[in-house]
Amino acid sequence: MASTILSSRNSDAEISLSVEVWKEGSSHVAYASELDISSCGKTAGQAKSHLREAISLFMEEAARMGTLAAILEEAGFERRGKSYRPRPILTREKMRLALPAA
């Protein structure tokens, strides 16, 4: 998992997001879990580029509607000056569970 920083096109404000990328068939998927937004592309780089565009458009529309600050707060972001940072993750681990018999 990589961390990336996105800047709004018409602003100096920045947001820091975690981005996960994986392959599904012949496509790559890029996912920003903090905002629950994903995109895909033929390559990992293309998927991340499409994700950046999707997030930028989402944030621009939310800002236009006056709901961006509320959305980011609800998603767990904290504003620090001109930057938004996600809440700190205390642990990240995998869990294995048995599925019930079908």
C-alpha cells in the first residue's frame, strides 16, 4: 500500500490518502479506502491516474456544494493548516476466519 498526496486544482490545500492497487483479470484497480473511491486502468500507473482524477472531481463537486469539509470530517480527516490528514491507524493486520458450511 502506498501513500499519496493529492492537491485540488484550484487550491493550495492538500489531502494525504492511502492508495491500494491490485490486479483484477487484465485490469488494475486503484482504491482510496478513506474516501471509498476506486478506479481502474490497463496499468497500475493508469489506474492511479484515473483515481486521482476521480477524487479530484469528487472533491471539486463537494467544495462547490459546500459539503467538502463535512465529508472529510465524517471520513475521519483532520485539518492541519492547509492539509488534511487521515486519522492515525494503530494497527493493520490480516485476519483469517472459517466460513460456515454452505
